[in-house]
Amino acid sequence: MAEYNTVHSGAQTYDAAIDQGLRAHMNKVYGLMSAALLATFALAYIVAQSPGAQQVLLVPPIVYAVIFGPLAFVLVANFAFERLSVASINLIFWAYAGLTGVSLSVIFIMFSMSSVIMGLLYTAIAFLGLSLTGYLTKRNLGPIGQVATMMAWGIVAVAMFSFFTGGMGAAGAWWMNLAILGVFAVLTATSTQDIKNTYLGARQHGGQEAELFLEKAAIIGALQLYISFIAMFRSIMFLFMPRD
């Protein structure tokens, strides 16, 4: 009986350590994402208030780097994750946030500040609900996430084709934004569950390699959620907010 109590107590202690570590990991992910969002919106506002900055950053050829740079960063982070150091992934993360801030300045130019604030509020409420759902649900969202990810890359391909062929018209843009909103709403929930499961899987292995892996995984997780938040925000602005 004493032996059983010892084993049972040890299991409880291990579970408590996992729970505490998971909370710390998720707090780190959300903290990084929130810091990047603050930097992005601050930079977007600064560029929107500076005609000189707009003339430099929002015209060719610099604007092509602003538009396609983030996509390149995502591809590098995904396909070179194992080889990249924590510092390199951090650099990609903040460079992505910076370029997104420049491109997002268009929102501050097209919409009033009150509309931007309302759009942020709607996005934050939706994001929190979806992320909480992904964190708490017992259902495996992996298959849904895979489909949503393929759809997201399809949207990227359509957007790039449209960019180089002169646009898709008002109706096409409306449907595109609706698709983006739906896909990234799903990805918010599935990415949150994936971040949680990644932590739990790494913790089962343990060791120094797991610690390094989780350092990098936290940044990638923050990037995933950041991308979903920005995508949903853009779509909400263009679908529901009145323009100046």
C-alpha cells in the first residue's frame, strides 16, 4: 500500500509538472504573439502617418519585398526548422512582424481609427474563443487542420495569381476575404491544439534536445497564431468595416 501511494504520488507530481510547464509554454507562445502584434500595429500606424515612408515602402520594388517577404520567411521556417537556431527563428519571426506592419499600414490609410479599433475588438474576441476551443477540446483536430492548411496555401496561390494578372474584382475579393476568414478561423483552433500536443509530445521524451526543440516550437507556434490573427483581422476589416 505504501509502495502504491509512493508511485501514485509520483505520477501526480509528474502530471502537475507537465500542467505547469504547459501553462508556461502556452503563456510564452501567447506572449510572443501579443508582442509581435503590438509591434506590427505600432509600425503600421507610423507608416500610415508618414507620407515619406509610404513613398519609400509602398511602391515598387520595395513593396514586392513587403508583400512576398513574409511568405518566404514562412517557407524557410517550415522547411529548415531543424537546422535553424533559436536566434535565427527569432529573427524570422520579428522580420515577418515588421514586414506585416508595413503592409498593414494600408488598413490605417483606408479605414478610420474607430473602425480599426472595432475590427481589432471583433478579431480578438473571435480569436480568443477559437483558440480556447482548440486548447480545451478532446477531439483530434489534426485532419481538419491539414485540410485547412492546404486550403490556406491554395488561397495564397490564388492571391499571387490574381496579383500578377491584375486583380479579381470586387466580388472576387469579397469571396476571397470570406474564405480567408473561414480558413484561418479553423487554423486558429487547430494550431492551438497542435502547439499543446507538440509540447506534451516533447515532454514525454525529455532531455536537453526537448528543451531546445520547445524553445523553437514556441516561436513557430506564436508565428502560426500571429498569422491567423492578422489574416482574420484583414478579412474582418474588408468584409464588415465601413471605409473612409
